Amino acid sequence: MDILKSLLVWLVGFTFIVVFFPVTFIIWLLVLPFDRNRTVVHMLLIYQAIIISNILPIWKVKVEGRNKAVKGKTYVIISNHQSSLDILLVNCLRYRFKWISKIEINKVPILSWYLKMADYITVDRGDKDSKEKMMEESYSCLQKGISIMLFPEGTRSSDKEISFFRRGAFQLAISTNTPLLPVLIDGSGDVLPKHGHIFRGLHKITIRVLDPVEPSAFGTKDCDELALKFQEMMKDALQELRNENRLQ
């Protein structure tokens, strides 16, 4: 049954992306002269993500704390990473931001075009120059008042636990005096685990936005120390979320 469900999900998802691509492309062309920050395309991708996440009846998504992000305020948004579905799920928060994604996505037809139309930031984690360019582009976005979104683990967790946080997000937060907005995702790894292509049964996925942390509360200007602090804080918050879900 899981294989049949998975075939249906992949078919629906692929069809949806292909069908909406020309619509997105036409709108991108129309707004290109005046939508310098590609806000329109980003919002289109957000609403497409919301539609996809709601029309597929193989998971139930619960969003908590979305209003903790103050409208109009700029954040460095970070999230744990359990599954490829997390990109879809984070978009369901309907925040305005620029994704930072790994350069491998540029090799995927259609998805890579979506990324370019939205002018998202890509990085080759194995290339020093690419990392420096990513930091410069991210810094520029934050200075313009555009939030950025990234997974500080850099890759999906194989055991659904939170692993080592890389320093990039925290370096940006410190250098630009920008608050961090932590987001927890739990359950996506049960639906579609790392390296998996088979969607597993019906699962509940929770997206919980935690309290923003203002720069004055960082308590350190060492980005490695700050990364460790947030890693431990989000580990504790994830365990608390799981305990609450078990009691329900």
C-alpha cells in the first residue's frame, strides 16, 4: 500500500509542479521589471506549497506559533531538517524570505528554474568561494530587510534527531545584528526519511515556531558558541514537543 500511495503522491506532486510552472513563468516575466526582490514569485511558491500539502491525504500538518514572527521584521530563520518535505513545510509558514539551498538543486529540472525565478541563494558547501558569495548575498538580503531561511545542519538527519549546527546562520545573525527565529519540524522524517522515496502511511507533522531571540540576548559574539547554544536549545524543545504529542 505504501508503494501505491507513494506512486500517487509523486505523480500528483510532479504534475502539479509541471502544470503551475508556465503560470509562474508568465507571472515572473510580467513582474520582472518592478519586482526586484522577486517577492511575487516567492509568494506564488508559498501558495503552491500550501495547496500541495493540503491536497495529499497522507499526512496531517499542524502549525504552531506562526504569529511569533513580527510582521515586517527581518530574521535569520533556522530549522532542523528531517526530510525533503521540510522545504514544502517551511513554506507553509507564509513568511517572506530568501531560501539558502545547496547547489545540487540547480541540477534538478524545473525545480532549478523555480529557484532562479525566485532569486534564491545557492551554495556549494565544498567550495570556499561559493560559501563567501553566499554569505555576501545573505548579508545583502538582511540589510534590505529580507529574511533568510536555512537549515544549519546542512543536510537531513538520518535518525530524526538534531545534529551539529554549522556556523553560517549564526555568523550572519551576529554580523548584521539580526534576531534568530528558530523553527522546529517533527514527523516529516517518519513520512519520508533521508534517502527514502517511499511515503510511509499516515503521520502527523508538527511545525512549531519558537520565540525569536534578539541579538541583545545572544550573550556571545562567538558564532560557534552561539551555534552550540541553539543546537542544545532546539534539542530540548524538540524533546518537549514529542513529549506533548505523546500525551495527546
